[in-house]
Amino acid sequence: MNFKKIELVHFRNFDSLSVDLNPGINVFEGPNGQGKTNFVESLYFLSRGTSFRTSHPAHLIKEDFENEGAHVFAEFYRNGVDNRVEAHLIDSKKSILLNQKKVTPSQLVHHLPCVLFSPESLLAIKEGPNLRRELLDEMIVTLNPSNMKVLMEFQKVLRSRNRILKECEERPQDLKTLLPAIDEVYLQKAVELAWIRLDCIRRINPEVSSIMKVLTGHKDTETYIEYLVSDETANDWSERELLDATRNRMSELRSAEVATGMSLVGPHRHDIKVIYGNRDSRYYCSQGQQRALILSLKMTQIVHHHRIYGSFPTLFLDDVLSELDGEKRAFLIDFLMGIETQSILTTTDFSIFGDKANRLTVFHVKSGTIEI
């Protein structure tokens, strides 16, 4: 899948913009604060129906143009056919059309598969569990777009259950009526999502370890991911064991959930642990090793997508190369040049590409304008 022509109207700091992209590596360079990430965000929004920076569509509209809204259009080429996708954002409402038909985010990811790699991605190991869950959920959606629907269904029932829990103090009768009814639906959706994550981890672990060995040159050091449920490693659990553990934990924490007004059990509380050389990378790996591990995970995501679908997803790399040391940067650039996919990269320092610069398409970003 390749983006061909992108048009932005009142999106972030862009007023009116039209850009033609090449099918290979497209580099957007310029100082910070000029709009490079905003441009990547617009393409990601078209691919996923959501932003990777905000959950509020109104934040994407250029200041003083709230009444007119923001609009993003793209022509893209997929499976030998030209397509058009567009997104319209007015106030807090959004609508996305694919070939003039409204689509949901779950439908969208089937047509525009992508992988996002950002500075936040590099922080996933050492920061809080939310970033690690996002890293894994990005992967399960890339490997099977239908998993987007599972994610959204879980999030919807989670919001409903939290609303009931918050109201239980004022409406104690809900403890006997509404809460038990939603618990069964919640349990089903929670286990479904957790099981998909577990299955994904089991599939990718060998590939992550293999890529990490090539990246670091340490052929005897193994890498693998553990999935944690209530701080217990669940990699070898059956679906039944996962169901029983979740049900029992919900029973144990019922009073605490009612007291706090929030769901304390479920995949939104799970975590992943990246093990490198039999040690938890969060505490025992250097920053360079942690970044190499994330790079291995992202490359695994790309390779597995190709293995399943016979094509590569579009890659968005937002200011990542500057965060890597020279060796890992060269490894990633060589990898990108060796696969047939479209890549959108941003950087403040074009010189990091060295003698490979003449093989790239370069765009210069300044104050909400883009020139080639």
C-alpha cells in the first residue's frame, strides 16, 4: 500500500497543503515545531481513524478555524487499484470515508496497514505499563486488523462498567442488577483481548530474539516477552486458566472496585516484561539495549505482517533515527532500503543519512509549509 497524494486543510499548523509522495523512503526534515510530526499524524489518522497524540479530534483543528474544521484527503494505491480516503473533523466529531463510503476505524485498518515508530515507542520499556500495552496492541492490530474491533469493543464495555461502578455509591441497587449483568460481557471481552495478546507474544518471541541477535551481535543471548496478569507470567496459560484467573480476581477486588469507582481487573491493567539474557530489561539493560529491544519488536511487527499478507505495511518513523546510535541507525536504514514498502521519516538533521541521502526523497518543512 502506498500513499500517492496528500492534501491537508486546517490540520494542526497547516493551512492548505498538497504533497505528492514517492513509494520508497520519504524524509521530512526541518527544525522542531515546524509541522513534521503533524504531517505524520495526519497520515496515521487516515490509517487508523485516531491520533497517536490526542484522543480529542478538536485538538487537530487549526486555531481559529474551529467552525470550518480540519480535513485530510489522500489518494493511495493498493493491490493494483487507486483509492481515496478522507477524514473530516468538526468540533469533537469526525467522519472518515473510503472511496466515498463511511468506514469505522476497524474497517479502515484492513485497507491502510501501518506501523508507527516514535520517540515514545523507545520509552516503552522503562516507562509505565500503558506504553508497553500500546506497543503490544499496535502489534496485534498490524498482524490482524480484525483485532481493532476487539480492542474497541473492550474499551466500550470498560467505559460502561466504570460508569456503573461510579454510580453504585448513589445507586446501591445497581450492585445487584446492572453490575452482574455487565460483568459477564466484560469478562468475555477482557479474556478475548488478553488471549489475542498472549497468542501474539507466543508467535513473535522467536523472531524478536533472532532480530535482536543480529542487531547486537550477541548470538547466545536470548530475548523473549512475558505477559503479566496480576504480576503473574501467563505465557503458558490456557484460555480457561485465563478466564478463571480473571473471574476470581474480579471477585476478590469487587469491594475495591466499588470503592474506587473503576475496574481494577482486566487487560487495561496487564503488563508485558521484556526479558534479555534472562533478566528484566527494565532494570538491568542500558538505554541503548532497551532501544535495541524496541527496534527488534518494531522490525518483528513489520516482518510478521509481510509473512502473513505478502506485503509490507506503511512505516511512520517520527524523529526516531536521532534517538539511535550510529550502528543501530545504519542497521534500520539498511533494513528500510531492503524492503519494498513506503516509509515516512522525520528528522531535524538530514546529515545522519550520510552517503545514503541521494537515494531518498526529501521534503523541507518550515512553518506549516512543505517543499521538495
